[in-house]
Amino acid sequence: MATIFFSYSHKDEEQRDRLETHLSMLKRQGLIDAWHDRRISAGDEVHKEISKNLEAADIILLLVSSDFIASEYCYNVDMARALERHDAGEAVVIPVILRPCDWHSAPFGKIMATPKDGKPITKWTDIDEAFLDVTLSIKEALQKRGTSGSAVSFRSGPSASTVRPSVEVRSSNLRVAKHFTDHDRDQFLSEAFDYLNKFFSNSIEELSLRNPEIGGNVRLIDANRFTAVAYRNGTAICRCTIFIGGLGLSRATQRICYLNDDSGVTNSFNEGVSVDADDHALYLKPLGMHTRGTGDSNKLTMQGAAELYWGMFIDPLQRS
């Protein structure tokens, strides 16, 4: 069985929990055991336990974000020793890019990162798809490192049957479901709307810079509505209204809706995303009107929802 060590900032604990959940199949197959500092028991020496488990790890995951890079311990202790063991062939280091940050020039920038192409997890449209990509990368690393039957074997030593567990041995599976309040959901909905507004404004500005014949604008009507228009040689090609609305529904069931014109009306829409949650986090769930129902299984980030609506908006321009 291989040991996986999580090096991360506590500000990214939610992402670490999600990744550990996605590694559950590898755990069930007896291929891995996961360790992170939340497994340290009361009374243990924190730095001693971290060092011991870092030295014993077969695969070391660096959960990379701006907070990881800013952490003196993560960067100068965990990462430094992890790279020494990686260069010596004693362990495999895998950078997992959680959030956009300046990581390419870091000492671990020479190592192939995951998800694919080093695209940060928060920039993927579907959260589960991003973590699946990371899981498959870890699985591939396990297979390359060496397998023996159905279990991965990395180092020699006493067999599992002769190893005496220490008194602090316990499960790392201590996560419990998070519960989100109405305030959490309302705030997430408002932040998602603001994100969409900025996303469309920046995208239309960049579109115009790259294509001199294209112009456009985004107009914020009020705190719950904005419109967008894109022109080619002065002729309007793309129009939309994006708004927070419920069409008579309660605030708790409101959604961010997309309408294929810039009238600003809120009594109809062509697609909508609503706030939903799993055991880990809030996300945006599309109704599936535009995606013909396939959106029901999606857990969209704010980036994912923005890409969905931008794709609907720019489609006429790309086809004309």
C-alpha cells in the first residue's frame, strides 16, 4: 500500500477534503493510505509528526494556491524536503493546482502538474471532472511507481502482518457534511452574479481588442440585472440579459437566468443556474434547457457558469 501525503494551506482544506473523497476508490482497493496534518492527535508534536509522515510518503501532493506559496511552512519546509526526496527518487511529487497563482517559476514548476495542462481546479467548468482528472493522474503515478498484484509496493521492509501499529493510528476519514445557511446561499448567488458581470465585461473588451471589426458593451441595469451586446461592423449580432430572478419563486430557489435579448425583461429566460450544495461546497447547477438536460449532473463553478453563458452569447457571432 502506498502512502499519500497532502501538503496544503489550511485555507484550502475544503479542496483537500474533496480530493480525498475522490481518492476513495483507490483506498477501497487497498492501494493507498492518505495522511495530512488533521490526523495528528492531541498531545503529539506537530512538526515531528509532519516530518515523520513526509519522510514515509510514497507520493507527495502539493496542493498549490497563492496561500500555499505564501505559507512559510508549506513552501520552505514541506515543499523543500519533498523536492529533495523527489530528486533522489525516494518519492513522487505531484503539484495539484487548486487556484490561479504564479507557480510556474516555483521550484516545483519543472514537474508535470495536474489537472491537465496545469489548469487550476477552480477554472474548470465541472468541479468533479477536475478532481477526476487529478485522481487519474495519481493513479497513473501509482502504476508507474510499481505494482504487485492488486496492491502498490514501494519499499522493502517488514510485511504488513508484522508491523505493529502505533497508538495514534486512526482514520483520516473524519469529515462530516457541511451545512449551508440561507445567508451562505444568498451570498454565493450574489457573488456569482457579480462574477458574471465582470466576466462578460472583460471578455467583450478583449474580444474587441483582438478583432477590430467587433465592438460591444455591458450595461449594468441594477443590482440584479445586466445586458450585453456585441456588434460586427456596427451591426448587433449578439444580445443577452443576465439577471437574478425566480419568476415568483422564493429567494431560496432563485437562480441566475440568461435571456437571448437585451431588453432587460425578467419574465422569461433561455437557461438558468441555481445554487446547490453537496457535502463539501456550494456550486451552480444548470437547468439544462440549453444543454438539453445534460447539465443536471454538472456542478459548475462561477467560472463554469460564466463559460456556459458566454458560449450561448457568442455562438451567433462565431457562426455568422
